[in-house]
Amino acid sequence: MPDLNTGQLIKRKTKIHLLIFFVFMAAALLFACASQPEKGAANFVVTSLNVTPSHAFPGDEVTVTTEITNTGSMIGNYNAVLLINGKQADSKLITIPENMTKTATFTIKLDQPGTYSINLDTLSTALKISAMVEKEVELKYDTGDSEDALWAGTSGGFLIDFTPPGRHFTLKKIRICGGIYGVGWERKSFELYILDKNKNILLNYTYPVDKFPVRGAFPYQPPVWVDFDMPSMKMTDSFYVYLYTNMKRHYGIQIGVDDSIVNEHSSLGAGKPPEIVKVSMGNLYPRNIWYSDETRVNWMIRVVGAMLEPGD
């Protein structure tokens, strides 16, 4: 085989170098095209992922929201896949116009305590599910020391409203500071109601008057606390407790009053639910005595219940 002269070798090497250069440029161009959205195509970017609440209890509804933006130049469909601890929990197909952002919302419930990883596309966040423990809670508007004991008038009653301290509150008992004063109450009864915020009856029990202890008026003996057990009832909205004394004269049940805070919850009532008529304290009690001023009179009636709180 004849030897190639120097000129021929240079030409051959130049051709090889040019071929390598063109191959490299072609590969680079192909890579660049693959990494960019096709002209006229949709391109999606997940911009946020939020969990509300981020700390919940077993069985609670938890909302997961995410925002997806179409940065391309054409309308397209995005399949939003929600993962919990790496496993698909839900998915939604969302149509998003070009240069627009849409929100996808998922609702999930988890029954076991623990910390869960929530993922969608490249974003992730955490959700903590805590075990629940029961803690006794007492709702009240008094300090525990009565300033006096008052009657509710003819066919009257003591009405007081409460608001649950949270959505996991269960009513279990009613606690009343009261006593029996005077005579003529024997073999009589009174009624204890739990009413919803519209004064519709939720529970109603009848008790003998001597459920309360007899107290002396001369010398005066203050009322004492008496508990009334109730069936457990989950309370999710404001409610009333109404003690209807069912008395015709100024004897029988009287309830302790407290004036340590401005009254915003206690009132006198007449009649039985649902036809309760509000009675002005100034019309029942002498106007020269402090408890004729409704802003100073808080019935010593309490609600005892349980709240579910995080156990860790």
C-alpha cells in the first residue's frame, strides 16, 4: 500500500475533526431541543403545596391544595397526582390554558397517628396526625363564691348560654350552685334543659326539688354545688342550659349569683321551652339592690365536659 504524503494526512485528519465537530453539535442541538417545551405545547410547573391543618387528629378532614401554572403557549391537561408516604392517594386531571394558574384541591382523612409525607410533583410537605387524649373542661362565668342566692319568679327559670371551646368538646354534666330555701316545696319537681342556639330542646330531665340540699335563710346559708350527670353529647355550636324551677311562690330552689365579671350570658326566663320569655331582673328584684342590674348577675351554672387534645 503506498504511503500517504503529508498533505493527504492533513486533509484526512481535517475531515475526521470536522465530522467529530458536526456530530457533537448535532447531539448538543438535540439535547437542547429535548429540554425545551415544543413550540406550541403546554408546559406545567407546580408552584405550591399546602396542607390545612398541618396538625390534625385521626379521622379529621385535611385539605391539600396545590397551584399549577401552564408556562407553555397552548392549553393542556395536567394530571395532578397526590402521594402520601410515596403511595398514590388521589389524582385530578386539570385543564389549564396557556400562561394561566389553576388550583387543585384534595380532601384526605388519615386514621393512624404519625407524621406523613405529602408529595405532588417535585414539592413535598408534612402532615402530623396526633393521638387524642381526653381532658376535663369546665365552662363557667363565676369564681366559685356566691354573692347571694336568687329565685326565678313565678313559673320562672334560670337561662345561661355557653360556647364550646373547640370542635372536639363533649358535654357530660351540668354543675349548679343552688339550694332549697323556705317551706312548701315538698313533693315538687323542677326541669333541667339543654337547648340548642335556637332554644330547641336537645335534652330534658325532671328531678325532685330535694335534689338540692335544704339551706337556711335565718341565719343565711350559702348554696352548694350539685352535679347533674348527662348522656355524653358532642357540642359543635353554642347552646343553652335552662333550669325551670316550676315554682309558684318565693320558696324552693334558689341559685347562687356571682358579679365578678360583666354578665353577657345569664338571664331570667319564664315558661318552658320553646316558649321561653325573657324577664327583666329589674322587674323581679327590688331596684335598690345590686342584683336588679342585669350586667352584674351571672348564674352559678357550669357545664362540665371533655376536650380531645393532642397526646404528644
